[in-house]
Amino acid sequence: MMMRNRAGLVKGIAIGVGVCAAGYLIYKQNEEAVNAFLNNHGFNIESDKGTDYYSMSLEKLMETKEVIEDIIAEKDLTGITMVSTEEV
């Protein structure tokens, strides 16, 4: 009896993983259309296909700046070494 339940559980997990993978692939193939649909229905889905900072509003730029500063502070506290790409 226990082996039968375990086999059903494994089968359910495998089906779930397969459905999730198929859904993800379908979403990625139609990402722009799905994001546009969701944006039109009140969900704020941002595309990460290269950010154009010049077209962003000042408010959005300030939010982005704060997020970046928070990430830098977190990494500084955890001891992650910052590497500069600037020429000296």
C-alpha cells in the first residue's frame, strides 16, 4: 500500500514539473504578448530587455538608484569585494 502511494506521489511530481516546464517555455515564446496583456489588465510587468534609463521618469530612476544602493550596501556588509572597472 505504501509503495503504491509513493509511486502516485512520484508520478504527480513528475507531471507537475512537466506542466511547469511546458508553461514556462510557452510563456518565454510569447513573453512580449503576455506581458502586454498583463500590463493592460493592471499588473506591472517590466521587461528586462535592456533598460533605457533616458526614457525613465525621475521617480523610477530614483527607485532604481535606491535599489542599486541597497544591493551595494548589502554586499559591502557581507564582505563581498567590489571590483572597479574604471581605469586609474
